[in-house]
Amino acid sequence: MANGKKVTCLECAQVNRVPEEKIGAAAKCGTCGAKLFGDKVKELDFATFQKAARNDDVPLVVDFWAPWCGPCRMMAPEFAKAAGELRGKARLVKVNTEAQPKAGQVYNIRSIPTMAVFGGGGEKARQSGAMPSTKIVSWVKSV
């Protein structure tokens, strides 16, 4: 399975190697059994987010947000809709910058909502401001 892709379990933070043909299907974590590819957005703690951003071969799209932010709350259902459309092509997650302030500091988040795409061990692209799901999907596909 040397040709598989590395994917971090968002439940237990274990890095898994998933065969290409199982990406987006019923791939489960070898440690805890959780689904690796869901169509729902998962809220991550800082440590799990950093591990996934560093290790994953499948693009990780992060929405840096805070509960008091009106545009963040307005974009949340659009981000969730985009997660369903991008299932198997990217994983969409959220990091609450109020609950995880170190994330905002380390990644230099100056405005929210800010989305960033991670892959291959680093940040590939960044976009600030609320967007509808169609624009989120096209932006992620263009990265």
C-alpha cells in the first residue's frame, strides 16, 4: 500500500495510509475505527489540526472562525454544503480562534472568517471573507 495517501484521523489524531480507491469511500481509522471522510465539517483542536496540516496528502481546508463573528456564522452552512460537495477531494474543518488562540497566532490570522488550504506539509492558499458554497468549491478546486 505504498501508493496510498496519508490521512489523519480527526477523532484520535492517528495518521493512516489509505489506498487511492478508498479515498472518499468507507475508509476508517485503523486505530479507533472512525470514518476518515465524512461529509460533515469537524471542529478541531489546535494539536489535531497541526498534525493533519503537516501530514495529510488530501487537501485540508480550514475555516478559522469565532462564535461572536456574524460573517462566520453566516458562512457556516455554506462551508458545510461545500464539505459535502468536496467529499473525497478535500476535507473541510473548522478551528475556533477564540477557543484555540494559538492557532490564530501561529497562522497569523488577522481577520475572520479566513479559510486556508493545507497539503503536502504546508499552507497552499488563503482566502479571507465569507463566501457562498459554490465559490468555496471552485476556490478549493483551483488550488
